[in-house]
Amino acid sequence: MKIDKLYMERAMELHRIHPVVDAHLDLAGELYFRVKRGEKNPLRDCYLQNLRTGRFNLIVSSVYLKNDQLPEGGLRLALDQISVLLEAIDLNPEFCLIRTKKDLEAAINADRIGILLYMEGLDCIGNDLKLLRVLWELGVRGASLTWSRRNMLATGCCTAVCERQIFGGLSEEGILAVKEMERLGMFLDISHLNDDGFEDICKVTKKSFVATHSNSRSVHFNYRNLTDEQMQRLSSQGGMMGLNGCIYIAGCANGEDPLEMLCRHIEYAVNMLGADKVGYGFDFCDSYTEAEPRQQFSESHDDALVDHSHVPELTAVLLQRGMKEVDVVKIIGGNWVGYFRKMLPEI
């Protein structure tokens, strides 16, 4: 898709003067892999320039465990990821950990890149809900119950490259986990949860939940995406929906224009929910693949965008397609900042 120079310039300006947020990146795991293979400062060397070029103010970093890292050693690996991320932040003054509203405001005002920790699946705690308090004390401020698999708390949906319905909702321990998360003040992410689990979440929760990296099932049919009804229910209870940039979830795996498809998901969500409920949550999979140990090199790509430095291109196309600038400002980061201002503790 050709982008008019004027829209590109305006997009860059909006990214410069307004908050920009990515609500999902597997940063903790990527840093863990890179440090393990001997890289001294990967947060600076592999991420800082792209984030600065895209003018990002906040990254929500997941702690994600692969299937082959479970069940044995899952808790240790999760803690190792958190430890590596905290050490990387300490090493780089351009970054800071976001634990509180005060931290968030300080990061935005000081033009630093805030990192907010959350668990992409709680497999690592088993059914020991006391560990949620431990994670909270370490700075974890949210969680999804499961990734696309079954654990002791819930059942996930199928993976992005599959097309099959998976049944089974929350376990009794899963219901208790949601209640404990709400007591602690953690946000709940329903991305990767199956449809039965979504229904259970709606019955159990008293606070707003979010989908950090899920798209519209009506725009592209994939069980990782949300139905119209799910989108409306998520919105009605104060939740947020983050745009996923994976080609299989966006629907551009077969040669469709990636910017076109990403815009279609955003525009559909805005038309259905309003511009206040939509944001970015790209889940850059190629970044994770590049970081993890591999037996052989693969030239295949799973992302609709190259990296964070190219995100202004999507913003420019939204403007070029006629979206109001005030709505674009909300989508690139204003909405997520508003959500976390409500969710995070004061101190």
C-alpha cells in the first residue's frame, strides 16, 4: 500500500507528541534467550532504536512459557525471565518498570520507555494461588489464565494456525484465580482463552478485563479472534481490545495487503465499539523467533509489520483512509494509558 508523504509526516508527529503503547510483546522471554546465549545488553542493542523510532512510551511485556518448558521448571523459568528483564531495565536508563500510576506518569513525562509486566498464562503457578501475591510483589500487574493450551485454571483456544473449536471453561481454581487477581489489582487478559472460558469470565468478573492482542473474528475467522458479541461484552464492562499484528490472526497470510487488513480490523472495532476501546497489541512473533534458540534458520515471517519502527506506517494509513485524528491519537496509545491509569495502584 502506497502511503502519502503528508500522512506519514503527520503520523510521525502524532507519535512524537502523544503516548504510544504496544500492549503485548514477549520481551521478557526474548531477553532471557538473548542473555542466555551471551548477549551483554540486548534491550539496548536489539530494541531501543526501533522503539525510539516508533516513539513508544509503554510496552506491556508478557512472561510466556513454551510448551516444551512445561510443566517441570515452569516457575523457575518464569522467575528467570522476570529477573533478566529487571536487570536489563536497571542497565538502561532509557527504560523503567511500571508498577504504579506514579511510575506511568513519570515515564511519559520524562520520555522514558515504560515496561509493564504481565503473565501470558499462569501455568507456572499450577493451582497454588498464593503465588499470585508473589508475582504481584515482583512487579507483575496482570495475567491471562492460560495461553492456547489447557492448564489447571482454564482451557485455551486453538493456536493461530489451527481452525478448530476447543471446549472447556474455567476450573474451580481458575474462578478463584480471577477473584484473587481482582483482589490484588491485576488486570485480566482474555486473549488465548477459548469461547467457553470467555463465558465463564463474564460470569465471574467484577472488574473490567481486556484482550491485549486479539482481532475481530468477523473480519477474519480465527478462533484466536473475538466474535462481535464478545467484543461488545468486553467493551460494555470497560475493557480494551488490542490489535494483533500476526498474519494468521490478521488474515494476511495468503498475500493480502497487511496494512489493509490491520486497518480493517481497527476500523471494524471502532465502528462497533467506539474509538475509546481500541489500541495496539502487536505481539511481534518474528522478534521472538529471532531471539529463541533455533536448529536452523527460517526466512518465513509471521508479522504484518516489520517491527516497532514501522508502526507509524499503520498510523499513517489509518489517517489516509479517513479516520479522525482525535480517534487515531486514542488508538496509538491514549486508550491504553487511560486504562492503566485506572488499573494501576497509586503507590
